[in-house]
Amino acid sequence: MTNSIVVALGTRPEIIKLAPIIAELGDRARVVHTGQHYDEKLSKVFFDAFGLPEPAYRLAIGGETRATQIGEATSRLGEHLAAEPARAVVVQGDTNTTVGAALAANATGTPLVHIEAGLRSFDRAMPEEHNRIVTDVLSDLLCAPTEVSRKNLLESGIPADRITVTGNTVVEAVETLLPRDRDGFLAKHDVEPAGYLLATFHRPENVDDPATLRVILEELAALPLPTVLPMHPRTRARVESFGLGDQLARLRVVEPVGFQEFLALSAECAAVVSDSGGVQEEVSVLKRPVLVVRRSTERPEVLGTFAERVLPGPDIGRIVGGWIDQLPELHARLAEIPSPYGSGDAAARSVVAIDEMLAG
């Protein structure tokens, strides 16, 4: 068996959060990219930004259905591990790549490490919830980002000796890529610090129903500060098919922006309105409030401090309007609250745990 450790990834969030792990593993990391996100804007730019080596193998499963992606990732990565064994497989989060790689590791008898284990939305309508539960059950080492995640794992029957609380590598990722000079990014969008809102929406529960999407766009347009809205391709397609283009007139709709630009905009905005999971973590590092527009969240650690959660409707305007009325005090208060996701050493702690598992 080789000394390498396979790090399987396939989407932008996985690259961002596994980059610190890859750096910590150094020459031992054998990166396998499934191609679940195959656009260079969602892949190569992040390898370049973090200074990561090119993936050792690419599987090209993008553009397929969820079932096909999981099946292809399982089959192709299983073949790869059989031909070139590894000491362990490391996966992150809850994507189709994550669960496919977990099944491949299990099928080949390769120890499995789950980074960001134990998150739970308790919403069975979310495919991600199924992916993360299956991966947790199959994992030999579960790196939980918080005590809340550890508790979720224990309550689901995972033995305590397989769990370690490490923090979340999002802290290192944000601190590494957050631009120090952010004036250029603000000038590009013609906004001033704390003088605008930042919004993102892409989840099916929000954009696949025309009435729901209309309400969200109307609420954003009615807010007292301009809203910069990087438009996800899925959301743009729904806006066009539902005939909601007129709802965009009072919003500053832009093409999807790179991660560093998004971090810069997040760090300087008044507040964020989003259905993104990763954004809920990032704002705890950037010290900005986020209104989470979703039925559920798998990141309860930030609720009541950096985040509030609502369903689409007038609560969007009510809550964000209240934040704007007390903005300096709100930002000052959040600046004093430590991120629940650790102090920036999650990757180092995770790799120590991996080495202890392999030594045992």
C-alpha cells in the first residue's frame, strides 16, 4: 500500500475547505477531482488561488443526474483505489462526490475520513442530508467542526472514539483568501462600505417555485439599501422561465463572482441575505450578519448571533430593515463574537487525527 492519502473533491466548496487539508498533508496528498463542478470558474481558479497542485486524477462526472454522479464516482474511484491503493480517503461535506467517494472507500476497504462531519438539517427533503448521513456512517474518522456536530454524531450511534472536534477549515480558507485591499472590488460595483446588501439564492426550495422566487426578489428590491445579487445560473434560468425579469430592475444583478471577490463584498457589506450554507460559516469569520432564507439549516451554531433564519416573505424586510437601523452597533457587537468554527487550526488538528488513526 502506498503512503499517499487520497483527497476526493469535486465542487467549489470542497476545494475551498479541503485546500488547507491538502496543504497540511503536503506530498502525501493525492488529489482526485471528480469533475462534479467542471467549469474552470468553479474549479481551476481555486486550485490556483490556494497554490494547490493539479489533481492527480480527474473523473469527469459533471453534468449528470445525482444518481449517475454518485454511481460514477463510486465506480471510477473504486477502480482507482483498487489499482493504486491509498492509506486513507479524505472527503468533505455533503456532495454527490462525498458520498460516492465514501462508498468507494468502503468497497475497497480503505479507511475513510469525513471532514465537516455531523452536520444535520433534519430535513429529509435535502439531498445533502442523505449524503452526509451515509458518509458519517461509513467513516472511520469523523472530524466534527463543533460540539453541536459531535452531539449529532453521538445521538446517531457513532462511537465516540471515531469522533474528534477540530473546528472548520473554512476559517483558514477565508483568512487565506480574503483580500486585504478591497477598495477595487467595491468600486467595481459602485458601492460604499456598509452601504449595500449582498444576496445569493440558488436552492430549489427558493428558486423552483415562481411565487416563492417572486416574493424573495420583491423583498430584496424593497430594502432601503442597494442589493448586489450575483445571479446563480439556476436562479437566472428560473427568473427567465417564470417571466420575472421585471423584478430585477431595482437590484444590482451581476454575473457570479469569484470567491475572493465574494469574500471582499461580504466583509464590507451591511448584511447578507442568502440560502447558502457556506455563507453562514464565512460571516462568522468576516463578522457580518446573514439572514438565512430557508426551511432549515444544518449550521445552528450561528443562529442568534451572526445569523437569523426566516421563510420567504415580509420577515426579510422586517429583519434586515431592523439591522440597517442599528448598523454600527450591530457590526461592533458581531466583531467581538468569536467564530464557533475555531481559531484557524482545523486542518492541522484534522491531520494529526488522521495520523493517529493510521498509527493505531
